[in-house]
Amino acid sequence: MTFQTLDDLDDGQRVLIRFDLNSPVEDGEVQDNRRFARHAATLRELVDRDFAVAVMAHQGRPGDDDFVSLSQHAEILSGHIDSAVDHVADTYGDEALDAIDDLAGGDVLVLENTRMADGELPEEEPEVKADTEFVQTLAPEFDAYINDAYSAAHRSHASLVGFPVVMDAYAGRVMETEYEANTSIAEKEFDGQVTMAMGGTKATDVIGVIDHIGDKIDDFVLGGIAGQLFLRAQGYPIGYDVEGMDLFTTQWENNQEIIEEILDERGDQITVASDVAYGEDGERVEVDVEDVDEKGLGIMDIGTDTAEEYADLARESDAVFVKGALGVFEDEKFATGTVTVLEAIAETDCFSVVGGGDTSRAITMYGMSEDSFDHVSIAGGAYIRALTGDELVGVEVLREYAE
Ligand SMILES: Nc1ncnc2c1ncn2[C@@H]1O[C@H](COP(=O)(O)OP(=O)(O)O)[C@@H](O)[C@H]1O
Ligand SMILES: O=C(OP(=O)(O)O)[C@H](O)COP(=O)(O)O
């Protein structure tokens, strides 16, 4: 391993650990998910080894509905480790420092959402983040920093890259196992058809992949927001924001040019929906893309015909990679695309990886087993960058400053 791990750390120390507990929030309620379970295993080990632990994590982005306090996250973590987990509504101010001072061996304290604190954002070089008041205030309070947040390691934020510059830094167990799995994937070669199914809401992450690894992937089948932006680039009146959402306009403006370039250079590798689904009077309604004639239709899933087309391609593939849901699978009416493709992959003898904190929830939500896939990552954007061979700044800084 090219960075220090928990095996290199003596027991009973005061540690500041970074998790990625970024989770779906439905009607203000944080949804438990696999990220909690995976990080709880690291936390259980630290508590059993008598560490005094302060946890940093982020939730959502400023201005978004899911940008909330980590108080619920502390409760969910407590349930997973079956031990008390405190929360303080402060990240590095006096209230946080007082709570940190009171930490003893076996105690766990969750600090407030890092993105609510000055210095965390925006992305800047690790050395710049190391000089922030955020890092300079917290670092002296601990013996070591641990980064367990592989799924946020593509973000150069203070809590992810600033601390290894100024203090002893280690990889947590999630960081260790996800790095090993996802790096090995990037180095694999396949003889047969390699297919990548991409969707979700973060079209910018997804579009970057096509641009980077178009030579390794034979076919990209698209859904989610990215799929709609590619349809819009082909002239269909699809991919417009409705009811004040901002899922499309910004991402269209930021990606229109690269989408058009990709269609010019790799159009034969890109498959988009031939039919789509939307909600009307609480029901799922399907329509052929050719027949969509109104801008602003709230498209929530790929259609049944498209889902079957994508599933057939998956069945013929030697390897299938998935990132981002093909529809709003949390609503059963719009789970057809995601579930049809995942079930096809699960029943096919192929090498398969499903990535994405939200997307991987669909597996257990619809009665499938994670064992049916070669790797189910809790990372989305980070897993994609591992596939493309892009550096993960949170990993590189652990490596660069390892003693
Ligand atoms: N057509 C769509 N419109 C709005 N949201 C969508 C659509 N298709 C998929 N989604 C949403 O995308 C989310 C996952 O997106 P993203 O965060 O990019 O993936 P992940 O977190 O798995 O990496 C899912 O929660 C799903 O509800
Ligand atoms: O959920 C995450 O990324 P993912 O949606 O790509 O899995 C990470 O927590 C990063 O969150 P961000 O994309 O708001 O920086």
C-alpha cells in the first residue's frame, strides 16, 4: 500500500477522521445507506482500540435542499456501532474545541458539516488548504489525521487535503479497500464487449468519463440527466428545468460544447433513450422521444423499450460498469430503467462494477444481492476517476506526505 494505514497507527491516540456520509435526504430526513455501514466498520475498530475520535464529513452543497447539519448522521452512526456518538453544531470554533478537549479514549464526536465552515470550500491546492484557519485550528488538537472518505477523494477541500500537509496522516479501512478495488479495475483489460451505463444527476462527472476513457469502453448507454442532455444536443426538446429545479440549465451551459464534440467524435459509441417516462396524475407515462413536443417535460426515467435495449447489450458484454441511476429509482414508478439493467447485469456472467452512493442503494432496495456484482462501490465521481486513471487528490496527498 503506498500510504500509511491503521495498521501503522498505535492504539489509544486522539484522531481526526474524515468520512463521506453524504447521503440522500428525503423530506429533511437523512437516509441510512451503505456509506454509514462501511465507515462504521472503521469507527468500530477505532473505538475498540481506545482512540478518542472526532469525525469530519460533509452533507450536500450550500444552497441545496440536502445541505443539512450532521446531527442525524451522528445518530445513524451511533446505531451502526451500538455506542454513543455525540455531535456538536460547530466545526472548528470554540464550541467544537471545548467538545474536542473533553474527548477521552473510546469517545466519538461528530463535528458539524464541513461545508458550513469557512475554508472548506472552494477547491484549492492542498498547501493552500493547509494554511486555512480550519486546518490550523484543528490539527494541533490531534495526534493523527485519517482519511476514510474515498468517495469524496476527488474534491480538493480543506478536510480532505489540508491535514496531511501539516500532520501525520493515514488511510482508513474504506479508503484502503475502495482504492485497491477501483485501481485494479482501471488496470483490467477485457477481450469482449465493454459497456458503461451512466446516469444520475451529476452529468458533468459522467460526461468527463466519456471524454477520458472512450478508448476503453465500446458502448456508453445513457440515462439520468446526462442522457437527457445528449438528447437535447441531438435536437430533441428534452432536458429543461421544470418547477425551479437546476438539474439541467447549468450543466447544459457547462457541457454543451463537450457533448457536441463527443457526438462528433464518438457518436457511434453513444446510445441514448428511444423512449422516456414521466409522471402524470401520479402514474408512469411513456412516450417515444420522437413524439416529445414540449420543453420542460419532467422526464424521470428511460422507457421500457430503451431499458430492454440496454439490458440486451449488458447480456452480451464481457464487462459492464455502472455509474449513476438511469431514473429516479427511489420512486418505484421510475425504477424500470435502473432495475432492468441491474438485473440483466446480475444474471450475466460478466465482470461488473456498480458505482455511486445513491445508485448502489438500488441493488438492495429492489431485492438484488451485492454478491451478484464484482464490486459495488460507495463512490461515484471518485470511482469514475479511478476508471479513467485520473488522480484522486485526497489519495495523492496521503501518498505525497506519507512519512
Ligand atoms: N431523470 C432524472 N431526473 C432527476 N434525477 C434523476 C434522474 N435519473 C436519476 N436521477 C437521480 O440520480 C440520483 C443519483 O445521482 P448521482 O448522485 O449522480 O449518483 P450517485 O450518488 O449514485 O453517484 C438518484 O438518486 C436518482 O434519483
Ligand atoms: O456523493 C459524492 O459523490 P458521488 O455522488 O459522485 O458519489 C461525494 O460525497 C462528493 O459529493 P459532491 O459531489 O457534492 O462533492
